[in-house]
Amino acid sequence: MTVRCNKGGCKNTAIIHQKYAGLHLCEPHFVDAVEGKTKREMRKQSMIERGDKIAVALSGGKDSSALLYMLKKIFHNRNDLQVFALAVDEGISGFRALTLNNAKKIAKELEIELCICSFVDEFGFTLDEIASKGFEQAPCTFCGVLRRKLIDKKARELGATKVATAHNLDDEVQSIMINYVRGDISRLKRVGGRRKEFIPRIKPLRTVLEKEVALYALTAGIPLSTVYCPYAELSFRFTVKRMLNEFEMRHPGTKYALMRGNERFLRLLPTVQSDKPLLRCELCGEASASGICKACEIVERLKAT
């Protein structure tokens, strides 16, 4: 049975049922909806400013590829803005080489400059080598810290004023739930953005569901990768992801409700802003809350094993 779009009296064939909104949307209306959410979030958070040079963290997966495509589409007439892509090769056999090929293709098609950096060049080892050490922590724990460090460093070297990441609504509510489960209120209270010592990070897709980002990528002709990081299922985040997907399936709108509830909760908490400058890491010289930054702690730990 053909389902028709019910947006504004449209009768085109629907490609998605947004259960949380009670809408069946055809392709044009769906694309408008996703781009509308993204534009509203960018305006709400004042993400893009005149003269920005934006480094888009591009993995080659559906989310980051869709983000790069969308930014190019939305800002193609803005001569005051510069956009380039930044990819990280963590060294994951059978996975990262494939997604990096996708990254190269999408960057070439969009005529966007792509810079690729790697763990092995910057830190002297791959993520596979970290995983082989058998640490109690999941490899994702190390990967996240090192990726952030490398992206920040390269973005700054290339003159970026903002780093755009493709975190979607699913990613955001997973982080919220992880912090609730761990009782980590201090992370929930960080609502004032990043410290001035770091390049600001923006998340244009933070109000778009992961499955909708995937469908948007398909409508844009972006091929979806059929490979997944072999370490993802070892993380606590993956457990939380499965739980939230189950809630969303049974109770549509749960993820949006979690985000709205968290925003209301944050308004009840005192905002702690510190003008005290951060320290400088004794090993790499980067800004750090302690004498040695987390990334250098990991590197030193690996050197000792």
C-alpha cells in the first residue's frame, strides 16, 4: 500500500514515517525538514559567524559525509566562509581504509580540501596496537581522547576558527544518559561551551535523529558504508545506544524528550564559569587541566607497556 505525504496537503509518495511527529514525508519535504532543523540549531547556537574557517571532522561515514554535503549546500553563496575537511586515520584494520576512501570521494565531489592525519604519525602507534595491549578500558576510551587532541591540533595549525562534528541526536542523548548513569553532574553542567584555550566545536546535526541523517545521505546520493568499527560494541556507549533505541521503538519521541528534559534540568543547575587559565601540558605544551594532558598520559602509558 502506497503511503502519501501528509505535510501541507502534499500527496506525493512518502519515504519516511516520523512517528514522534505523526508525519509521513515525501523526499522534498523530508529534505526540507532535516535542513530546517539544522539551520535552526545553527542560528539558535550562533554556530556560524562571518569570516569563519570551518574544519569539518570527516570520517567518511554517513553522518560526517551528510554534514559536509549540507554545509556546502547551505553556505555555497557565502564568500566570507571557508570550509575544509579533516580526517583521522586511527589505524583500524579492515575499517578505516574503507571509510577514508569514502571521505576522499565525497571531498573530491564537493570540491572540498581534505587533510588526513594519523595516530601513527602523531603518536607513534595505531588503535589496533592499543587494543592489543589488553587494557581494562575499551579501545574507544583511548580513541576518543586521542582523536580530539589530533583534530584540535591540526585544525589550529590550518587556521580553523571552528571545528564542526557530525554528532546527531542519538549521539547527544547517549552522552546525556551516560552522564546520568555515572552521576557525572560536572559534565552535564558544562553548558558554556569550550574553554577559550580550545577551538570552538559546533554540532549542526545535534537535533536530527541518526536514522534521518542516514536517509538524508541516501537522498543526496552519498553511499552508506557497510563496515563498522570492530571496537564499537565493546564500549559502554554501545550498551546505552541499544537501550535508547529500544525505548524509541516502543515510545516514539523518547530521544527528543530526553534532550528537552536535560535542557530544562541544566537551567536549574548553577553554571560554573572559570576565568582561571588552564595549565600547559609539560610534554606537548597544549592547554590542560593538569600538568600532563590526557592524551600524553595515554602515550606515556603505552610507552611503558
